[in-house]
Amino acid sequence: MLSELRTIWEVLKHTFTKAETVQYPEEMPYLSPRYRGRIVLTRDPDGEERCVACNLCAAVCPVDCIALQKDTREDGTWYPEFFRINFSRCIMCGMCEEACPTYAIQLTPDFEMCEYDRQNMVYEKEHLLINGVGKYPDYNFYRVSGMQTATKDKGEAQNEARPIDTKSLLP
Amino acid sequence: MPTIYIDGQALEVAQGENILEACLNAGMDLPYFCWHPAMGSIGSCRQCALVQYQNEEDTRGRIVMGCMTPVTEGARFSLNAENATEFRSAVVESLMLNHPHDCPVCGEGGECHLQDMTVMVGHRDRRYTGKKNTHRNQYLGPLIHHEMNRCITCYRCERYYRDYAGGKDLGAQASHDHVYFGRHEEGVLQSEFSGNLVEVCPTGVFTDKPFLKHYSRKWDLQSAPSICSGCAVGCNIAPGERYGKLKRVHNRYNHEVNGYFLCDRGRFGSGYINSDARLDYAGIKKPDGSFMAVHQQQAIDTAASWIKHKKIAGIGSPRASLEANYLLRELVGAANFVAGFSDSEAEIMGTIVRSLKNTTASNPSIKQMEAADAILILGEDVTNTAPRVALGLRQSVRNKAFELAEQMGLPPWQDAAIRNLAQDQRSPMIIVSAMDTRLDDVASRCVSLAADDIASFGYAVAEVLAGGKTEDMAVNEAAEILLGAKNPLIISGSSMSHAGIVNGAVAVAEALGSQSKPAMLSLCVAESNSLGLALLVDSGLKTKPLSISKLAKKSSKLDTLIILENDLERRASNTDIELLVKAAAKIVSMDILENSTLNNSDLVLPAASYAESQGTLVSSEGRAQRYFPVYQPAAERLPSWQWLLQLADACEHKTLSELEHFDQVVSACAASQPLFTTLVDVAPMRDYRSQGQKIPRQTHRYSGRTAMNAGVSVHEPQQPEDTESPLAFSMEGLNRDEAASLIPFVWSPGWNSNQSLQKFQAEVDGPLKGGTAGVRIIQSTGLGALQSSEPAEQILKSHQWHLVPVHQVHGSEEMSANTDEIAELAGPAFIAIGQKVAEKLGVTEGDGLIVTQGKTDISLQVKILSRVAKNCVGFSAGYSETLELTAGSLVSLIKDQQWVRPTSQMIATDKRTGTQGGSAHV
């Protein structure tokens, strides 16, 4: 009996406090950049696709909603031939972003992805790839490490020495 | 059995092994890099360190290398002592000083031994602030991709390539931290076994180049136990599939057959399965000669109307499964069934089957061949006809070294010491062949003889063994080494298309047998199921089995001819094919790739490749082995056995229409003749369960299941069900403790690389926990094989030569030659001559010669060999350009004046294909 009265009192008290709910969609809530919403594929500062199709996001995905196929560019660098996320399965856990070694895959604060038709929840690379660097403005995987590319010779990655001349007799 | 103590735990270990082996046998995880079960220890990587104590009181101990320390009674070790774990972690840390951070773009990532070992020792943070060494890569051909930055200098590649496989063009260069593994200059790796570098390298220096073009991680591949169809050795393979494409072929361990290694034809020769020339739908020929696609049921109904109550015949195939051949034979009746060998091959296969059934010699597995201490090879270039056997023979000639080591008290795993001790001393091996063979470099004597003379050589050796005398030094030497050996091995085969050579080899084996010396006799045959097919036709009838040419002659009385996976162009003369096509009212044929036989047919049925179907193959060892589908056939393809079963059903065949499942076909086939009764034991039947479940073809970390088909429909389809085998197209179930013939891939917690194999072996380098896959079905009566008399010699006119088939590991085999990389390596068809003949004809390597055989003239490129028998010229066997040439026939040669010399284009080809080429190789 006492507990019921106390509950009524508590509810009554809240009538006079400031409301937390907002009038969505007229009023948009603030979501921080690290909010885990719609997934995008970003580009590096040079405008190239960041994704190297290493498959780590697909492997770590707990609902297995990422599928991709690796292909190779003329200069030997890797990129995804296709990259597909089935958002009707995605749980926005962000583990793909954590696993990504190139900061390619990032979650954004956009959560408005409702569709009438489930098939429209399947995003291909053309839907995922944005023309920007996302949360990591400076990072370019191939400048830091990785194999030789068209613009980076052997030994030009971060912390690398010039290639060894095996025919040299010098120590 | 000494007892040793590891961290206080008493272990009974085998005498003569080292501590690393003892630890792995006990299930302990001791990291290692340079040690390999097939190649022994050299102690170069310093990774398998543990602490050894003097006695119970000793608490300090000293660090020793596990792979270099033999077990001794009462020895005390610690794996977990702090200084041991610190030492191992420090070793990995120093290996990682120069290792690039490119795992995301490395073909080894996810199945990398270095990744596994780094995680195992717990190294994480880089402390060294200096720069990383870098190296230039090399172009190593279309099969192997080179990325030298990743090297940890364990020397496994060099030890495998040079010491184990006998390669000469890959080795270590420079010293200290400049060490480099590569060729002296860019170019195609010359060894037929270069593909094993991919599995031998503990990291990503050597990776599978064709696989990189359409790469998937190991955890994403759907795999099944399979058998290589590249030749008759029957190596066990584990092909992997993703997105409906066969991605790569990996070795599947079989203790007695292929062990840890495959040849390049087996590893890289399956690309044809993804070819655009594959048929998707059945087709009926329209009056204008083009084909109209029809559905399965329509095709079967049409075929049934042509077969039912009609006069029919069937042509089988040595590259189709035993079950498919059996079904066809039952469908058309044994009297109307042609094996599908060419006429000459049919004769040799008959000889081989009769010999194997009665010989006093044993038919050895590769493991047994590796124990041979004297070898006589008659007429066979084993490296090109049964490649994996040749790799085994390179180990058998080392038995001399192991003998010396035993006298010195050296354990067999002391690799560097034994090689140093023996230097160039090898067990004797005599090669009698018409031309160069790829084993000449390890032979103690090479004899160049024409085909008939090789046969006579065999008989002569047999005569000397029986007490006869001869002037011929080589014959005497051969008899002497065979008599002096504990395990003599005689190798011959069908590649020279000469039954006399096989008979000669059998004569030698029998002569040894009658001296009560048990010999091993291995007879190489051409295709994956040649022996199985020969066994099938050998016992069906009292009369001689029908041949293609005989069928062609009587085909006017034929309504329908059914051809099973056989391109007649490769096995019959053009006149016979024309006769068949004209006379048979209807031809129904099924095959994997488009070919001329299909184009001549009235109804073609698209057959599934080995990767999409199941069946039994009988290897040249007489070992029946089962392959299972890796993935389901696309479009309306069906495995041949299912086409035939459905045809039989539609025709209301008396016995066959009662069969429904593959297992029932196997049982029916097994009941058909006494030799086949053990076929039911080749692999577990479809009701087999491990831990109550089917064996999963997918890894537990198979990714993308809810997205891979979402591009077509977001509504996920049910996993396909496999009603025919104990394997499932699923990741459910446990890939552990199953029968050896069912292991689809190897993986164990903490061991993602292929080194996890040791968790599946009963002991290091021993058989698998589930036994050894396959059943040997030929039980010899031991009565002694009958020998026919010596062949008569042909008389040569001047300017005439005997044609000798020269088999090539890349190019001679029908199916693999349709793979791009193999075709590139195969090069153009050639005519092989000796230096003297070349001078006489006025040609040099790369010129053209017109070869005239009867009425046929063919222009072929000249290849000059160092060793050619008198009056012999070789031609590239099995190439589409040389199909009209017949082994043993007489030809004349004239220089082709219009010949345009080809220019070398190897590196240019690589650049054109793009993917891993271009500047990345600089």
C-alpha cells in the first residue's frame, strides 16, 4: 500500500521536471561523431578507396552481414571488387570499425535507414563509399606500411630503410 | 622408451626423437619455425627454446633448442620456465624488427605460422625504434608471388627447394641481415614442385599467385577432402571454394601417398574448373549444327527415348570416377562397353593389370618407395608422368646418407649434419630412357636407348639376375645394385606407349622374386582412374574387351552411342572418329569442358568437375580413394554418375533404376567383382556422423553468410543439403577426430596455419589420427606375372626416326592444360632432338622442323636435349598440336624454312595480366 502511494507521488513529481523527450523528427537529437549508426566506407586523404579488402570486418562481424571480394589494381594494391553490407542483419555493434586496419569502415551518427522493402537494406559498395576521410583525416595505410605501390617505392613507407643491395659487399 | 620430465610431468617418449617432437606429440605448444617434419632440424631460427636441467637439484638450467636436443632417459626440461618463455618472446620480437605491417594485404594472413607463433609467445609491442629493412621482389613466374620484405630467414624455402626437391634456381644470397631468398635473376621457377614453397614458407614471402587474383581468406573457404585428378598418383588435396569459384588447392596430408607436398600440376592445374568453356546447360543439336539449350528433364527424356529398346554402346573414360564408368557399363551392357583407352593404351593397361594381379613384387606407396635403396627406372620420365613419385625418389636416393648417419650415431632428423656427412653420396639409381629425364641429376647412371631396346634391357637384367652373363656394363651394374639392395625398386609405366617396356620391368621384378628378394614394382599409368577403369573392364568378359577402333568398325549397327567424359580426339584416329560419327544414329556425350567430341554429339550433358561431384579413383598404387564435392555444381550441371543414374531410371533399367544414392552405386559396384569388394570401405558412407553431426565443410569463422547472397535476394536461402556424403555445406559440427578420408581442412585453436596438421596426426610425421585414407584394392596372387617374349626390332630407313612421346608436367595432361597459368608454362608444342641430329638437319633451338608421319605433316618448334637415344626424336605428348603423332611410328624430318622464331614473352605476359605484375615486381 505504502509502495503504491510512493509510486504515485514519484510520477506526480515528474510532471514538474523538464521533459527529456524531443519532438523527433521535427526536432533532431544531437548524436556525437562516435555514435554507432549507418556504416560508410571512407577514402584516404588522396581520394583513393581506403579499403584493402583484408576481410577482417567480415570475419569479426557477429551476424556475418558483410561480404566482399578482393581484387588487385594495376600497381598491386588491393581493393574490394564488391563490398556488401546487409543492414537488415546489422546490429550496429561497431566491431567492424574496430577491426579495420585502414580506418576504411566507419560508423556514422546517421540512424535513419528505414525501408519498406527489406531488399533496399542491402548496401553495395556504391552506396557505402563516401567522398571523405570520415573521423580520421590524415591516415593513409599504404603510406604507413604495406607493399610497394605506384606512388611509393620499396623503403618509402614509414620507418623503412632503403632496399638492400644484396650484391654489395659493404656491411 | 626413455622417460623425460617436462615441467615435472613425466613423459614416455620414443627413442631417437628430439624434444620438439616429444613436446608436439604430447600436445604441448612449443613454437618453432625452421623445423619441418619432412625436412628435419637445423636449429637456425632459435624459436623452440626450452630449459634443460642437469638433475633434480639443478634450478638454474640452461637454454637448449628443442629441435636439436635428442631425448635421453631421465632428462629434465621446462617449457614454462621464465627464462625460456622470455627467450622465445625475444626471438619473435627480433624477427619482427624487419617484418612489415602488411598483414591486411598479405596472402598468408589468417593462415600464417608467424602470426600464430607471435600470438603464442605473447609478443605485442615494438620497442625497437630503428628502421625496417626492405628488399626488392622478383618475378618468379605465373605461379608464385614473391614479397621478400616479409622474410624471417628461417631457410625453410631454400632447404625445401634445393635440398628436398632438387631445385637449382632458388637460394640464399648475401649475409647477416641482408640475407635474401630468390633466383640469381628474375624468371620462372624451374622446379615442378615450386608450389610447395607456399605451404613451406612460415610467412608470406612465397604466396599462391593464381589464388591472389581472386583471393579469399582461409576461414572463408569451403573445403572438402578430394583427390587430385592431374595424374595417377592419387595425391590427396583440399580444394577451397568461395562465391561458387574454386579458389585454390592445398595439400591434404596422406601419410602413405603425398605426405606434405604436391606437384605444381596438382596445386595450380584446377583453374579450368572456373573456365568460361564450361557447359551450363544440356544441349540438343539442331539441324543447322548449333545447339539448343534444354532443361535437365527434357535432356533425360530425349536421351531415354534414344536408349530404350535400342542398340546402344558406351565409351567410358580413364578420367571419370569408377562409379560413373560402372554405371555406364551396366547401362549399355558389358559387351557394348568400351573402356575409352586408345588402342595402344588399352593393350598396355591390360598388361599392367595382369602383371599387378599376379606379380610376386609389391606395388609400393610413395612412403614405401622412399625406403628403397636401389632403383631401376625403365622408360619413364617420372617427374613428368607421376611427379609426386619423383619427389619421393629424390628422398630414396638419400638412404645412403641415412645409412652413413646411422653408422655415425646421428639421428635422422639432424639434417645439416647428415647432408654434410654424405655430400654427393647417394643410393644407386639407374635410369634407362630414350631422352633426358628430370631425375638425371641424382641418377648414378643414365642409359639412352630406344623403346624396344629399353624393353630388351629389362629382359637382359632379368637374365643376369637369373644367373646369365652379358657384356653390357650397364646391365651388369643394374643387376648388381638390385641384388645388393635391401629394398630394390623397379619403376616403369605406360608413358612410352610400349607394352614391352612394362613386360621388361615385370621380368626384372620376377627375377628378383625368384632370387627370394622381395622387390617393389611401381608402374606409372596415365590418368587419375586409368587403373580403376582397366580393372573394371578386365574382369567383365571372357573375350578381349572392345576397343574404340573395333567399335568404329561395327558401329553401323548402332542406334545410340553414349560417351562419358572422353574427348575421342585424344584417343582415336580421325578415321575411326569419322566412322563413329557417321554410323551412330545418335551420340549422347557428357563432359566438363567443351571439346570436339561434344561438338560431334547430338545431345550434350554438362558434367560436374571433380570439385563438384564425388567418386572413387584408383591410383597407380592400386589405392582406391574417394573425392567429395567441395561445392554444389552451378546451373544445370550434374555429376556424371547422377546423369547416368537418371538416364537408367528414365529407361526403366532393370537393376540400376533401383539405385538412388551414391552409396548404393558404390555397393553395387563393389558387388560386381571380387577385387572391388573393399570399395565400400574406401570412405565412410553418408550416414557417418562425428560427435553426432556431419563433418562441416566450412570453418567455424566462415564469414558473410547473411550477405553473400543478399545482392540477389535479402531472403537468405537454406544451406544446401548434402544427401550423398557425410559432409555438410555448413559450419555446424566438429572437424576433429573424424576418419582420415573425411578431413576437409586443418585448423586447431592457436594454430591457424597448415602447421595445425600436427594436431591431426597420431604422432609427428605419422599417420593421421583417423588412419590413412584409401584402401588398396589389388591383392596380388603372388603366382608370378606372365611375360611375353622380347619385341622384334623395327628396321629403319636412313633419315627416319622413331617417335618417342615426351611428357611434360605442364601441358601433357588434358584438363589442367586448359588452366591459363599451366598453358603459359607449357609453351608451344615441340619436337625434341639431340645436338648431333640438330647439326645434321641444320637447326638450332627455336627453329622449326616439318615432321612427316605417313601422310601427316606438322611443323613443330625444335627443342634440343642433352641426352637422346640413337635414331629417336621426341614430341610433346598430349599437346593439342601433336595429337596426330603416334608414339613408336617412324617419321622423317626436314627443316621448316618458313618458320618464324618465337620471341620470349614471359615477363610481358605477367604485366599484361596486371594483378600482381608490373612495377610491384621491381
